[in-house]
Amino acid sequence: MDKQLERGRLDQIESECLALTQRQGPFSGALAIQGNYPETFFKGLITGTSKLWSKVVLMEHWVVYILNGMYFASFLFLTSLGLSIILGVMGILNLAHGSLFAIGAFMAAWIVGAFGANSPLTVFFVGLLAALGVAGVVGLVLETSLIRPMYKRALEYQLLITFGALLLIEDLIKMIWGGTAYYASKPFTVMGSLSIGINQYPVYFLFAMLMSLAAGLGIWMIMSKTRVGIMLRSISMDREMAQAMGIQIGKLNTLAFGMGAALAGLAGALIVPTTPALLGIGMDPLILAFIVVVLGGLGSLKGALIGSLIVGETRSIGIVFFPEIELPLLFLIAVIILVFKPQGLFGR
């Protein structure tokens, strides 16, 4: 009798999981199983008649968790890569980096919203390019007007000036776009979803991963295959020696800052189809980008990629299984790596 009741309960859970997933998206089915009925579900794992089905369902949800972690890591990778370039080449701890992320988000959302609900998908690609370009230009202006006089100053002056730039950009965003949220969910809706077992996974998430990968490959090509990239790397390794060899450090500093700002703007534009653009949107990515730089190592593209994946997967899985401590866990991982490898996993 007990086994029959347990089997009936498991059948009910499985049907609820399928119904929730079809109605609400990829996370809902997993949460129905692992959030509301953990004890019954794990009892079912050792029940002979339900063992095979339980393993299949659990595997499908783990695929979704991993993919969601990669999606989160995709725009975090762009943000941290831009921050790492600025910090590695220029030695500037840019607290305004999150505001450049916000500029990209607002720019893309505003362009998509300006064309209305019936706008073609190509409008979103225009928004991506506009976000990248506008954030890059703002970065160039910021470097030449505020950051450049701070190169020879102490670290606290750099922190103060970049924090002031953060407040300035946030006020400019509020003045231009107001305090309301901007939505750009059309690309997410138009691209649809694909089936992963009983889950429906958004195609847009895969698109964002590919865009970030393409941008990362582009930066790798610039840094490793071009004359400008080699000079930027030489500055990051030995600034005095590069200057003694006649490299124009001032112009390359401006280029590096603009490049890092453009990457932050692109990351902001990629997130708006799933998250509305609103004031303060860049603060969380800024904090997490610093964690990624600590994990991966300063000036390392590989480190930015691996660090972003660590943070992304930790948050994706942590939100499901231990949401109360998923953010402190990231700081704990960063502290452990700092203790054993102060330069980061791939830092020099």
C-alpha cells in the first residue's frame, strides 16, 4: 500500500513538472521537483519502478542548469574582459565600468522599443552595434577628460575619480532616459525555444553565448595577431620598458579604455531581452566582474573565460539548491583562490 501511494505521488509530481515547464519555461519544472518535493523525489530515485525516469528527468534539468550558467557567464565574460583590459593595460581600477554596461543596456532597449512591437529582428542587431559604439565613445571621452590626469596619482585618487564618473553617468542616464524601465523582450520571443527533454530552452540564450564567444575571439585576434595588440600586451607586462622603446602609451591607453567600455556596452545590450534596463542595472555585473578578474587573473583572456564560467555555473546551480548562500559562496571561492594563487588562476 505504501509503495502504491508513493508511486501515485511520484506520478503526480512528474505531471506537475511537465505542466509547469510547458507553461512557465525551463526552470519551473526543475523547481517543482527539487524545490517543493525534495524528500519524495529523492525517495523515488531509489524506487525500482521509477529509477530510470527519475535519472532521465534529473539529467535533463542538469543540462538546463549548465546552459543557464553558460548564458549568465556569456555577458559576464564580456564585462570582466573589458575590465581586465583596462586594469591590465592602464592600471586603472574602473568603478564606472558598470555604468558603461548600463549605457549599453539602455541604448539597445531604447532602439528596440522605439520601433514598436512589430519591429523586425534586425532592429535588435542595430541596437547591439549602437550600444557597443556609444559605450565605446563614452569610454574614450571619459578617459581623455577624467582618467588621464590620474595615471600618476595614488590609487585612492583613481577610485574617487572613477566613482565620481559612475555617479555622473548614472545621472546622465536618468536625465536622458528617465527613471522608468525599458523593455526589449522581442528578440527573446521571436527566436523561440527548443526542446531539451521535457524542458523548453530559449534559443536567445544560445544566441547570447555565440555573440560573446565571437566577441572574445575577436579580442583574442586583436591582442595576439595585430601590432596594436602586441603593443598593448607589452604595456601590460612592462610599462616603463614599452615607453622606453618608443611606444605611444597615451594613445594606446585611450584605445584600451574605449575597447573595454565597448565590451561592457555590448554585454549590457545582450542582457536586455531578458532583463529590463533600469537605473542601477550595472552594479551587480560590476561586482561580479571584479570577482571574475580575481579568479581568472589580471589581463588574461583565458582567465576571464574560466572565471566567468565558474561564477555563472555557481550562480545557476546555487539559485536552485542553496539560494541563501549562492552570492557569499562566490566570495568564498575568490578568497580561497587568493590565498593559494594571489595572481589568479591564469594571472602572471
